[in-house]
Amino acid sequence: MSRRALALAVAVTLLAAACADDDTGDAAPTTVEPTTTASSPTTNIAPTTTAAATTAPATTATPTTTAAPATTVLAGEPIELFAQSGQVWSVVGVDREDVLNVRSGPGVDADIVATLAPTAAGVVTTGRAQALSSSIWYEVEVDGVAGWVNIAFLALPGVVTDETAAVEAALGALPVAETLVDLGTATAAVFASDEPASDVVVSVAPTIGDLGEITIDVMGLGDDAQVGWRLRLFAVEDEAGEFFTLRTVEAVTLCGRGVTDDLRCT
């Protein structure tokens, strides 16, 4: 057979084999494993699960318990005394040129948070009291400010009486003095105690108009019921302006524990 005839016979044979692969005939087609090429799909790898989808959420840390604010340590020892919550007290025994300090805690070492005038009123106690070695302090509120005050300078105003006749009887006559301060001191002696010795303080400065006027606090009577007096004195000045004569004494009892409905010290 010539080479041309042989080539033609081979071509016919290959064409017949190709037609059998596309048919449903009995002859099983020769299977050739395809060579994997770059275009062949890479074996699927399961996609990396995103942290948001599959990563278990981190365990939420238990919030740290906030520590309760430290309790302020107060000087002295707590005591139960006469000051009750809601009682309204007045400042007493403070000189006219001075003020009463309200402090952040009991004792003179605590910071000053407010000051009160010598005759300030409306000082409300909370019911708390602390005893120091030589003083007792009440917790108070006044004008929206809370603090602590030495109780030696607080009192509950009680009944108001006219004590002019009592002063005249005690001294044998109405006192006369060159100044209103001297007149006040002489009058205060009638109300002061000797044992313990009372403190006599000018709490309101003298003024002179139609009448001279001055206010004196007499404190430290040795009685925890009535701790003192507030004396409001009125005097007449002589024509020459050389002396004053007492005209009227208006006295307020100052209570240290409480007052009755009729303003008597308890």
C-alpha cells in the first residue's frame, strides 16, 4: 500500500473514533484523563469563615464593680444630743465684728465652707453631732450649704420678755453710762453668772437715733436648758450727749435643748 493510501486509511479510522464519542453507541469511548490546565478550576477550598460570622464572640468581661465612695472620717465621736433633724437655730455669742465659721467637718482643722453673721437665723440641724475633746459640733444646713458648727455658738430662741424692772430692782436704779457699750456691759451683769463666768458679747453694734440701741449676748450660764440671754437695750441720750440712761431691756431666752410651744426652754 502506498504511503498516501495508508495515511488515508488512518484518517478514516480516527474520524470514526471521534464520531463514536459523541454518540450513545455500545462502544465505550476511550477515556483520556485531561491534563489539568491553569483554566481548570482549582479544588474548592472552604472559604475562610469571617470573624464576624463564625468566631465566637469574646466573652464580655464582667464590669469591675465601682467602689463605693470612701466614707468621710469625722473627727471626734458621734453622740446623740439634743439637736434634732429640722430644728431651726440661731447664731449667738459671736462678736459684732466677727463671723461664725461653718466647716466641712467637726473641728477647727476642717475647711471653712461658709460663714454666718453674729445674729444669723435659719440654721437647720440634721440631727448629727460629734464630740471632740473640748467641744461639740452639730451638722447644719443653711442657705443650701451643709457643714458643721460648734454648738457653743448656737441656740434656740425662746420667749421674749421685758426685763427693765428686773434690772432696775437689781441695780437700785436704771444704769447710766458714757457709751452704749458700757451701758450694755452694766446691764448684762444682772443676767450673767459668776460660776461659771459668763461671756458678755456685743453681737450688734450700737446705733444712735431717737434712741440709742445695742444688742448684748450673755452666754455660759451653766445650764444646758437655758444657755444664755440676748439683750436688746434701748437708751436715752442726754441733751449734752455726755451719757446714756437705760430705758428698756428686751430679753430673749436662749435655749440649748429645745423649746415648748410657748417658747419655754426644755
